[in-house]
Amino acid sequence: MKHLAPQVTRFAPSPTGLLHIGHAYAALVARDLARATGGRFLLRIDDLDSGRCKPEFESAIYEDLAWLGIEWQHPVRRQSECLAEYARALEQLRFMGLIYPCFCTRKEILREVAHAQGAPHGLEAPLYPGTCRLRTVADRQARIDASEAYALRLDVSAALARLAGRPEFTELGGGPSGETGEIVAQPELLGDIVLARSENNGVACSYHLAVVVDDAGQGVSCVSRGRDLFFATHAQRLLQRLLGLPAPLYLHHALAVDGAGKRLAKRHDALSVRQMRLQGVSAQQVREMAYQTG
């Protein structure tokens, strides 16, 4: 990566549990890229999920990264402190007429797509069939007035029609099938993504919108993250174009797996960095393990 200009990279964990070896690998990849190009490495705390995020897990993130010898620039950006920025971006898209409320529950969506074609390779969730896109303005307002819960979705077809040419992105790592170089985005692969949800008489921003606002706000020039988020990049490049935000480079790296080839994740009770530390494993050993699992 030495041929690249100095890159600003970031590691953006959610404080919903302890960091595991896969997180360590992701942080090291981003840190190493910034170091190799003479750039800067940033840390962001993705704490939008107020129900699952805990202060003790955020403190553990700082402690574990420092123990691993990973340094980052300050201040640390916390998503919970940037809600006004997300609201402005959402309003910009609303003004363009590209957002509609969706009242479908997950169960209803699953039932509607039960006999439809499955998601593209690499996607776990079925695509939303666009049921609420065709609702009338009066019907939508009546449901909102009745306090029905809803999500705000991006009308991807309308968004693409608004642009002159499809968004593209430069891939330095590799997609699920090894894609590299200049890639034409296909945001329709994810369907009409959720940008926000009604919550407690307000609107809670979702991941896709927050991450593009965050990366632009922090001046991130290269987004390095797991290959499981490759398709998310297609949708996020569309949002960047619509909002007039810069296009970073992307490096989707392999996911850390265990000896059986199983992806490491919090929900799978992967061995945490903290646990290994308490068991006497050295920081150098954990770093070596991280590189070996990726």
C-alpha cells in the first residue's frame, strides 16, 4: 500500500460486548494501512443501539486496544453525539422525495418473500419487496397518526433515476468473489434500505446513513472492514452520491475464522481479547493470532 497517498482509516466497533480476535484483526488492518501510507488511524464508537450498548463495553474497547499497542487519534467520535448530523442528512433525502415510510413488520416481510428468489451471495437477509412504496400519501399519514411503528426506507429506483450514471467505488481488498479495482455499484442488490426508524416519538438513524455521514465527517479516505459488508458499500455509495459526500477507497478484508472455518462473532461466543489477556496470553501473541485468523 506504499504507493497510496497518506490514508485516513478508522476502526468503528459497537460497545455491545467485548472485542474478540476478529475485532483485533480489523483494527490492525486499518491501523497498518494508515501506518504504511503515512496517514492517520481513527477510532469511532458506533453506539446508536442504545438498548445494547453499555459504558463498560466502551471502556473495555479503549483498554483492550491500548493493551494491543494500537494507538488512535483523538477525539473519538461517538455516534450518539452526532444525531443532529444524521437528521440533517435524512432531511436532505426527504426533501429530494426519496424516502417513504414502511409499516411492514419483519414477520410480514419474511412471509411476502417466502417464495421469492433468495438474497445474493453474501447477504443474509431477504430483500424487502417494496410493499409500502405504493401506499398513498393519505394512507401513510393515517398510519403515522395512528402511532403505527414505521421505518423510513430509501426509494432506490427513484434515487438511481436522479443520478447521471451509477456510483462507482475503488476496491483494494476483494469482494465475495474476489472483485477488485473499479466497481460499478448495484445498490438494488440490497433493495430499499432502511435509513431510520420511528422510536419514542422520534426518529432513530440506521447504520447505512450514519456510517456515510461519519466517514465524511471524519475525513476517512479508505474504509477497511470485513468482506461481509461488501454489498453494504453498494448502497452506501449511492447515499454518498445523493448527499454530495466524497467517495473513499474501500478495502474489504477476509473475515477472521476459527479452526473449523467458522466466522468469529460476538453472538458465537468467540474468545474475547479480554479473556485471553486474563489467561496470560501476551499482546504480541494475540496480534499474531489475529493476523493468522484473517
